[in-house]
Amino acid sequence: MPMKAIASLLVLSSVIIAQKSLDSAPWTRHTIDAVSNEAGKRGADGVKLADVNRDRLPDVVTGWENGDAIRVCLNPGKEKVREPWPAVTVGRVKGAEDAIFTDLDGDLRVDVVSACEGKTKSLFVHWAPSDPGEYLNSAAWETEVFPCADKKALWMFLTTFDVDRDGDADVITGSKGPNGAVGWLVNPGHAKARNLANWKWKELAKASWIMTIRDIDLDGDGHREIIYSDRKGDKPGIYAMSHLTAAPWISEPVLLGFAEREVMFLDVADLNGDGKKDIAAAIRPEDFGYLFQPDSDPWRSKWKQSLSSPITNRSDFGGSKAVRIGKIDPEREPVITATCEHANGKLSGVFHFPFSIDPAREIQATDISGPDGVKFDRIELIDLDSDGDLDLMTCEEKFGLGVFWYENPHR
């Protein structure tokens, strides 16, 4: 063989080996907010993002379920993003299952709303300081309970959304248990928002255990819809509700798919390249499923339902918990990233795998986390180190990893 051909083969081999190394080695983990028993930081449960200080960087809020801290962490920028982020405890409430950023009173200061289960069973607002310079001062935050939701349900999930189209931020809520439901906190208007007695809660649909609520323009009509997953009860599955132009503002729920399956966290993206938004979901105990939007009216036509192609090394990972769709390698097609619960012992709890629904095709999952961690949560895919590829942010509840992100090694 000519020396030039041999040299070309050697270069190609080195590229393949380097790519295989990128695809097989666990990603480097960077802690954003660490566990602290003294500070009430035990059992980090969920990450939600927003730019709260207008520096064009995503900040994160997390409720620590097994402690009592509701924490906001401010993105320090590219140079310090691998270090623990500047953070503040905005309130102390027990049993937090979720927390979101939102400006409820229109003062341009980003507040926090938290949802609690356990014995607390309440929704809280944590009012941001009026002085932006005091945002990281815990003593400058004010915590109050919504009377209309106090001790009413095991609150599980939140998203902010202007339901009645009046220009202020309402809050969509989901709960579980005997009084489980999807509903919304009705904002009385910016001038009255600070008096929580003015707020009302309205039920939209009965539920057993809400795992995800997403507000997104699902059908491309310019209006956001509500999509949610109910994992338990006699009517589990993935549902959608249309946003109406007049009261009652939200339609009755429509079952899209996976009835009688225990659906966990979901994501929305165009999976098959037809220009329509589809849905991917983690399904207990170990499945991943897809719903494909029909060509005709998505509210009256049946969605195609499929499970992922068999994952040959599925037994190397924990049980299915959450999914997120994105381009892990900027030069390749988008993949499904996943987090797990019950990732005990040598099992890994975060990984990615190619999208495929061919039952005859076997696919391979690629480890992200390594064996550290047991019970992970929802995922954010975002370029935190500004190098042009998507990193993965999540949190972990039982092993003590706290809130953190994995650095994508592709760039």
C-alpha cells in the first residue's frame, strides 16, 4: 500500500478513536449548588431557568425537597461557570417539588413561586427585593402562602402563563393524590397582586399525579397550548389543552397518547422532520416513547404512538425519568438525552441515544454521568460554557450531587 494511503488511514483511524472516546467517556460534572444540611439544601428537586438580572445568561431556581431551601443561583458568566454559582435562599418551605421564576406584580423584579407536597401542601410566592442590588440578600426576600391553595393538594409542578390574556402572569399548577388536578392561579392584576387574598385557583381537569406541564405552540397557530403528563390513576397518559380566546380560556383536555402507561417527564420537538412538533417521553419502568403529530387537525385526529428502538445496553442505566431532545454533537442529528431514577450501584443515571422507532434496529446508549448519582430529575440542554455545543443541566436528589451541569466534550 502506498505511504500516502497508509497516512490517510492513520489519520482516519485517529479521528474514529477520538470520536469513540468522546462518545464513551462520562462528561465532566460541575457543581452549581452543593448539598448543605445546615442550609436546608437536601434533595434537590428540579431545575428551571430564566434570565433574572438581564445579563442574557440563564439563571436557575431549585426547590430542595428533603430540606426546606428554595434557591436561586445566578449564572456567573463564561469564565466562572465551572465554579459554584452565586446563590441565595429566597425562602424556607418544606416539601418543595417545584419552583419557577415569574414577575407576578409587574415591578420588573423576577419573583419565585414554589409548590410543596408532604404535610405542607401549599403554594408560595417569594417576592423579590425591590432593589436589584439586594437580589442575593436572603433577608430582602419575602415569603407568603397563597390562601386559595393552602393545604389543598400535594402540589407537584408549575409553569407561568397568561391564561386570561390580560397582560399579567398567571400560574398553571399540577398536583397529585385525592385532590389531584391541573388548574391555574388567577392573577388579580398587577395593582392587586401583592394582596394574595385576591388570588383565586381554578381547576381545569382532574388528575392523579402530574409529572410535566409544558406551555408551547403545539399546532403552529401562534397560540401556546398546555401539554401535560399524568402518570397514575384510571386515566394516565399525555394530554393537551387548547388556549382559547375567551373564557373559560382553556379547553377540555384531549388525550394524545400513552393511555394506561406511567408517563414521566416529556419534551416537545419535530422528531421526524415534517415541520410539526412531536412529543418524546420517559415511560416507567424503562421505556421511551414518541407521539407524532398528524397531518390534519391535531385536536381531532389520532397521533401515531411508537416506542424507541431497542437499546442494547439499557440494563447499564437506571429507570426512565426524563427526556430532552437536542444536538449533543453539533455535526450530527439531534439525540434523546435521558435521566434516571433507581440508578443504584454501578448503574449510570444520565445518558443519550439516537432517535429511532424501527423495532428491528438495535441502538446503543452513550453514558454521560458515570455511576455517581441515584435519582436525577428534569433536564435543561444549554450551552453554558459558550463553546458552541449543548451542555446538560440537571439535579440529583438522593446521592448528594445537588444542582450541577455536565460539560459536553465535543467542543
